[in-house]
Amino acid sequence: MEGPVFIENISDSFSVSSGITQVYHTRKSKFQTIHVVETIPWGKCLILDGHLQSSERDEFVYHENLVHPVLLSHPNPKTVFIGGGGEGSTLREILRHKTVEKVVMVDIDAECVDVSKKFLVHHHAGAYEDPRVHVIIDDAKAWLENNDEKFDIIVQDLCDPVDDTPSQLLYTQKYYETCKSRLNPGGSLVTQGGPAGVTSHSMVFTAIHCTLASVFPRVQSWKTAIPSYVDEWGWSIASTNADFDVANMSAAQIDKLIEERIKNGAEALKWYDGEIHSGMYKLPKNIRKTLEAEKRVITEDNLLFIP
Amino acid sequence: MEGPVFIENISDSFSVSSGITQVYHTRKSKFQTIHVVETIPWGKCLILDGHLQSSERDEFVYHENLVHPVLLSHPNPKTVFIGGGGEGSTLREILRHKTVEKVVMVDIDAECVDVSKKFLVHHHAGAYEDPRVHVIIDDAKAWLENNDEKFDIIVQDLCDPVDDTPSQLLYTQKYYETCKSRLNPGGSLVTQGGPAGVTSHSMVFTAIHCTLASVFPRVQSWKTAIPSYVDEWGWSIASTNADFDVANMSAAQIDKLIEERIKNGAEALKWYDGEIHSGMYKLPKNIRKTLEAEKRVITEDNLLFIP
Amino acid sequence: MEGPVFIENISDSFSVSSGITQVYHTRKSKFQTIHVVETIPWGKCLILDGHLQSSERDEFVYHENLVHPVLLSHPNPKTVFIGGGGEGSTLREILRHKTVEKVVMVDIDAECVDVSKKFLVHHHAGAYEDPRVHVIIDDAKAWLENNDEKFDIIVQDLCDPVDDTPSQLLYTQKYYETCKSRLNPGGSLVTQGGPAGVTSHSMVFTAIHCTLASVFPRVQSWKTAIPSYVDEWGWSIASTNADFDVANMSAAQIDKLIEERIKNGAEALKWYDGEIHSGMYKLPKNIRKTLEAEKRVITEDNLLFIP
Amino acid sequence: MEGPVFIENISDSFSVSSGITQVYHTRKSKFQTIHVVETIPWGKCLILDGHLQSSERDEFVYHENLVHPVLLSHPNPKTVFIGGGGEGSTLREILRHKTVEKVVMVDIDAECVDVSKKFLVHHHAGAYEDPRVHVIIDDAKAWLENNDEKFDIIVQDLCDPVDDTPSQLLYTQKYYETCKSRLNPGGSLVTQGGPAGVTSHSMVFTAIHCTLASVFPRVQSWKTAIPSYVDEWGWSIASTNADFDVANMSAAQIDKLIEERIKNGAEALKWYDGEIHSGMYKLPKNIRKTLEAEKRVITEDNLLFIP
């Protein structure tokens, strides 16, 4: 390669380089370094502290996974809390749900929200203008602790747990207990779970699952490849309902709910539908083994990070 | 990153760099540049013409996908032909099947086979010593055209179709017709199908499926993420049997066959089993749409390449 | 390194990467790919066909070497022709000379001139506004062949000779003959001579010297390190005067001429003065040996390129 | 670029990558990470803590600069102390001097010396076998403090001053005072002085000069481009003799001394001779200005590092 590129260090010994044509924004905010760049392979990208968060070309995979299974598996989700989510794509997907009446999004970094509003129009698609949306600039943990408002759904749309970053305390047992106390009966929490590939799932994905399982009666996890993340990514849904079973909802059920609850029905979604839903909770043998053997519970005294 | 690394250009505008600690082999053979390097993230790797073919750390995912579904979905596979396969891992997996009596492997590059025997002991695990194995150094296409031996299974374990490489003619309609004529009744062909991620599947994966479908009565395709390939990878099984249906074999059926037919049963496999089998043929909506709309049939006059 | 960088491939097996914060311009003109980027180590840079031409931080070294020795060693330079020079820094340095009455600059790429005027204000420093300057968009070779105007000084401010680029014919014996015929009596030509370090001088530097010596009675060459070029760079002055001897002008002579002829005198220059002049024509032994043994004359039938 | 490369981070925002074909050695010794690699552009290289120290292709430039001016400007150098020098090339050049009767080399890292003996045969060229050579594994500073042996010449062949490395205390006023006390009357010390290019000379080069000048009556400095260092490099000779003047020795004097004192005379040297000597002490204006204005004296309480 030659010319302008963006280098992301995935680990100490693995990096990826994408050709770029523009640097829209490059600045250290109060909390993180924010880059918005136009890449050749992935289109416009938001990059926080050097790690690609969202690419124009494949962010739909991440956001459809994060939002639709948790909302469609709830009987009637009216109120949603988003921890993080500054770029606005999570908002965009949530607002497709006709049942949703109110979304409270708490992101710590005003500059990240502003930069996203300005440059990531493809990503938020105007979601910030929707009257159901309430954006609060605060630490999600502090806000939940200081407010007793309850929600049907909590969506954790965060950076990965990395040492000395604001998100590190948002993957702990204590935080999940706070979340549980802020869910209405039958409510669910979904979190992104970090790298979940055959060689990366034991870094944090299985420990996040295990930590959720120490707080909630029911946790189900899955993974999906995100090309611009150069790995598979994990998600976990934790429910307050012990009989909750998103993984065994049938393709027909999901497709019916998409038509009923999502504005413009199946037309609105690019990646997710009943067919893929019916296969995506099946994990390969080696990941199932790690998940079954996992004992790590992440606590504030015993944090866990991506190395 | 700093120090010694291996850079792979995935495309003109996307590359990956892996830290290395050894260069075991670096030479241009008659057909391709062959590197064997010790990488930090992926262990020992075989790299042909700059593209990582097989990493010690995750090759099991590729080879279990390539070999076990096609063999277990055949009623009694005794004879197997491998096109390519020089590194020996495909041999290793095939030889686990107790039904298999003879494997003919035809690889064009003697140097690649020799280098693999010498350095990739983890990969072939001694498979070359098995008396069932017959290694022939030749072009797979030429050999099949010049020999009328028939097989129960044909395994296409090739480099991706890239312009001016020996494998470019091994993804064509004409080649698949030759293969079909060398299969015993009820026989199947499996091929690796190149990148099959949400943003890469239309390069060659869906066209390979479509080309197979122009020759065989039944084709079924799936994909799996391979971390060291930094993408999901595709496979297609083409059967001479119109009622063939690997995709709908149940988890229980697969697990029973693994116990019956594979030496040491489930113990022998790391990634594949009935559970993952029962989900892996479900493709996301956007890939299914491309596959359904695909009309490209690859012919010798109209070759298709990874750009 | 991580984040946005600019990668320049110096050769097939050597590249340099500079952190960047902005991409001001990135476009393929009719003749070349033009990048203007803000780099962290070198400030704002003009990059043509992937090769850094001029960096804000050290372009003064290149341009003071290119312009002042040739002008100060001429008794009274009034008219100057520039072949190439689009970025405007060569103009800037020439215009410091009070004797100069007219500068004709012929650059082939209007887009490069426009981009430079717009983004490289530091470089041209308003030189394009000077009434002595005449900018012509044309091939320097064609223009000189089609016009019989004569000059005191010809300055070759070109990209390196690279295959299939417009500058490849501007380093040939025939072109130098044309130049010689367009010089007034006693006139000199100066050209940049490409990489001239201890390991790179035999690529083109010594051959350019030898080619000039096949046309002009007197040629003197020197080299200077340019940090952003990651090598030493060469220059050659060819004079129509057999007694010409820039290399043996004394420090005192040079300093006196700087005060007399250059606007603001020594104040105006950052790198060049009598002291450095008095050492810079001394070449190390191995380069002198190559220069003495050099027999290559570059002709249109026998072009020479940087590999 | 693609395939195996070695990446050197020159600074936080500038790196260079060289194609490699072999990794001969890669290990963290007690003091530093040691790599010996075969590079395509520079041949076999020794790399310490990620920084190229010596390349087969151009190490002669560094070592001829380090050794010959200081030895030829001494009336009769019989005894030499080397601080550092593990790779053996400095030994090789010193041993060419017929006057030299004893060389004491003190390098802190036995592993580095052993690796050099084993892999860098081109570099040391058998110097370690010469009976005049005494190799001691110790910290040069500690050894000089604990021994009162005196020398005619001290050669500082060290890694650059970088924080938390063993060489950081070998560029201080205190260390130079120790060195001065271990020089015979009329003796000189030479040190490599780090990057000395037009944009890099103020990092440490001018401060090292200034520190030496706070201890010795006479200091003279120069610079030379080293291609594999991607910059010009500095050297300083500090003499106990106030009338010392290496910079003004004539070309003829140098050439005569080379014939008299160096085994095989001018034949033995590739880069250095009277001609280049007579120009190399002339510095460009901007570096002279920095040098004249420099006030920084490096002390143990006020260390100075390359950032």
C-alpha cells in the first residue's frame, strides 16, 4: 500500500491499514481521541482511541444485531435506555420500532455526539431530530445511579473495555446490578460483548456473559462477523425473565414481528430476518466449551480488559 | 507496530500486518512465491503469493468446514480426490474418516508440498505417511482430464482465483463438468469459495455457487469466519444427487455420524459438530439476496477473479 | 504507529510512513496523482505519484541548493527558465535575486500549479504574483523546441526520472542539447539529480552528470541530505563556459555576492552561505569513484529510470 | 510493500519499513531487545531496542567517521578504549592503525557481543581474534570509575541516549569528566552524537557538543548522512589539547597519514580520505546557528533523551 492510510493496532502484534481519502476530524476530546475519516474499503468511519467503531459500509450488521433481537424478544418495548451510542446508529434502529415511545441516550462525550451529528449523517440518518429521543451528556453509570427512571430495554452501545477508558466500569457486576434495578418487569439488557471469534472469544466475551449470568436469571449470547472489525463480534442479552428464550424464537415468529412492529417491515432491514435469526445462536464447539467453563465475573475490584 | 512483521495486502486499499519471529522459508517456486513464517498472532503460517493460506492457530476451522460436511453427507465415502491441498491439513482431516480407503491428492507445486512436509508438521500431522494417500505433482485439471478414475468425493482445496495463477481454471464450468464426470453416482464435490463476508461475498463466492449450479443438480453453500483471513470464508457442496440436502441434516444425525465414522469421534474435532452444523447454512438476508440474484457463470472465456 | 499516516514507497523494499492530520487534496490529474497532506514530522507536503516532492519543514534545503549556487556563479543572471517547478518554491528563491528581470516557468500540469497556489502558500510565498513571472502550461521540452527565446539560466526542477512519467525525456542528451542552444553565452543549467547518497548515487545521479558532460564543456555536481527525502540529494550545474568553477568559489566570495545580489542579503537564506558552499562540493571517496568511472549517457533510445 | 518487513519507529510519527528475508536472531537480552535480520535494502542488520544500529551495506560510513579522524588527528595513538562497540566494526577500523598496541572494549551486554560474533562476521571481520583486543563485559562508566588505566583515545560507540537504557548516563558531563581523567596528555575522545540533520540536530547533537565543551578545552563536530539511519548523523571529537584542530587538517595531510599509519593505506577505506575530510566540518547555516546558541549541558540530574 501507499498514499494516505489509517492504521489500527488490533493488538501489539496485529494491525490493519485502510486507504483513506479524507480526514474529516482528528482531535482529542476530554475523554478520547476522535477521528472521522473517509476510507476506501469501508467508507466513512468513526474511530475512537484508534479503534474503528463504525463504518458506513457495514455498521448495519452491528446495529441490527444490537437492537432488533432484544426489542423483538420483548413483548412490548416502550422505553429504551442507551448507554453510549453517540454516533446515532443505535438510535436510528431503535426508532424503527413502532412500540417505542421514549429513548434516553446517555453518552459521556459531548464532542463525540457533536462530531457524529456533523459528519455521520449516513449513520444517524436524522435520528437526533426524533421527538422520542432524549440525549444526556453524562456517564451512563452515574446517571443510572442518580435517577430512578425505569426502562423496558437497556442497550449497552459502548467501546470495548480497555484500561483507563470511561467504558471500563460499564461491564461490571455492580453496573449490571444497577441496570437490573432500572429495568421494568420482563425487561432485558443487551450489550455488545467485544471480539468473539474462534481465537478471540476468551478475551472478554465469555467473561461478560458470565458476569451478566451472575446478576440476571437468563443470559443468551451470539456472535456475527463484522468485516471492518476484522473479527467476529459478540452480543449478550440478559433478561429479568427466567423463561426468556430469544435463541429459540422461530424464523416465522421473527418475520411476523418484523412486519408488525418495524416501520416499513422487512424492507427496513438489510441483514437481520427470521432466517439468520434461526441459525445465529448456534456457536462452534470450541466457543461453547469456553463459555461453559467460564468462571470470571468482572467486578470493580477485578476489572478485565482487552490486552 | 515495530520490529519484524508480515504484511498481507488483502486488496489495493486494505492490508494487515502480523508480528513475526522467524522466516522459515522465502522463495519463488516455479508457480508461486512461498513463505513460511512464525507469526505472533497466528503461529506458523503458510503464505502463497503474499496471501495467508493456513495458520497454525485457526486452520482447523477452514479444514473442518472443507472436509467433514461433505464426507458425512455422503452415505459411504471410500475414495477422495483432492485438487491442491499441498499443506496436508486437508489430508489429515480426510484420513480421520474410517470409510476412506484411498485419497488421491494432485497439487501442481512440488516445492510447496516439500516445504509443507518440512515445516508444517502441525498442519499435516504425518498425513503424508498414511498408506491410503497418493500424492501426484500435476495440474489437477490436466490430471482429471487424462485419467478416468472415479471418486466418491472431490475436494477443491485451492488458492483463490487470481489472474495468472494456476488455480484460475479450477473454478470454471468446464472444470466442474470434468469433475462431475469423475464422480461415482451420488458423489459430491466441495470447494472453498473465497471471501464470503457481508461486504465481500459478491466478488467470487456467489458466482462460484452459480457456476456449480449450472453443472450439478444440487448446490448448497455456507460461510464461516476465519480470523487469520480477516473475513468470513465460503464453501459450496455440489452433489450429483438432486435430493442431496446437507443443510437440513439434524444436529443429532451429524453427531451420530461423527461417532460412527470419525476415528476418536467428537474428540477429534475442535470446531465442527451437530450444534454448529444446524445453524451454519443460515445466511444473512443481504447475502441470500445476492445469491438469489446471481447470474454469473464462470467459463474459460469469461474468467472471474478476486480484484 | 497508528492513526492516519502517509506511506511512501521509496523502492520495492523500503517505505516510510509519516503521521498525518489532514488530507487537503487527493486527485489524479491528467499527468499524475497529486496529494497535499499535513504531516506531523514534515508539515504540509506536496506528493506527486506517491513521492514526496516538497515538505514545509525542509524544502528550503532543496530550493536553496537548486537556485543560489547557479545564480551566484553567473556574472549577471537576468533571465531564467524553469522546467517544472509547479509548487512555486523555486520561483520564490529565484525572485530574491535582484538581477533577475524575467522568469519563464513551464510546467506541464495546470492542476498541480493550481493546487500549489491554493494550498502551498508557505512554499510559493506569493511568488506567482510577481510581475517578473510568466507561467506557461506546457511540456518544457516541447516549449523549448518551439520557442527560440534565450535565457541566462535554466533550472530543471523536475520529478525524478521514472518510467512513463512526463519528466523521463527531460534528463536526456537531446534535451540538454536543446537547453544548451537556448542559453545565452556564459549561461548555465542546473538540474536536480535524484538520490545521491552513498548507496543510491549510481541509480541516476552519476549518469545525469555524465550525460550533461557529453553536451556541456563543464559540469560540477554535489549532494546534500534532505531529511524528508530520507536520502541525500544530488544537483549538477552545467555551464557553457569551459572555465566555469562554482566549486572553487570561496566562502568570502559567496557571502559577498549574497549581500550584493539577494534581497535582504544573508537574512533571506536559512541553509546556504559561504561556509557550507566551501565544503559541499567535496564528495566521499566511493561516490567520486563511481562518478569517475561513469560512462552512461542517457538518450531517448536508452532512457534511465529510478527502479 | 508486502511480505516480511522490519518496521523501525524513528519517532512517534515517522517510521521506516525494510523488506526482510531472514530473522537470524530475535531475543530480549538482560539489557535490550536484539534483532539480527537480513534486509533487502541494507543487507544484514543489527537492531537494538527496535533501532537499526548497523547495516552491512553502509556501516562503513559510520565506522570510518567514528574512528579515523580521531586516530589520525592524534600524534601517535597506542591505546584505545571503546565504550560499547559490541558489533565489532569499530574494533575492525581501529585495528587498521599500525600505531595501536592495545584496545580495551567495554560493552555491557554479553549477549549482544556473542550474537555479533556469531552473525555479524562481515561487520567484525575477525577483529575479536586480534591479540591487541581486550573485551570486558561491564558498564563502561563503572569500569572507567573502577580502573585507573589511561588511554590515548576513547571511542564512544553507543546507542543513542534514550530513557531507561544503559547508555543514558554515558552522555553526561560527569561521565565526560571521568573520561578526561582517563586520557593521556594530548588524548581525545570521540562520540557518536545522534541525529544531526537539518531538522533533527537540536534533539541531542548540539547538546552533546555543548556538554563536551563544558569539560574539554576543544570540541569539534561534524555530520554525515547514513542512508540506513534515514538521517544525517553527528560526531564530536573532544581533545585535552586546546590547540587541537582536526577540522583544519588539509586533504594532503590526511592522505599522507592514511598511507603511513593505516594497513594497506587508502585501499583499506571506502568512504574517508583527504578530499571528504576537507569539506565535512563545514556545517550549514542553520545548524551552526543552533550550535552557537546551544546552552544545554547534560548532567545526571538533567538528562536529555531522544523523544
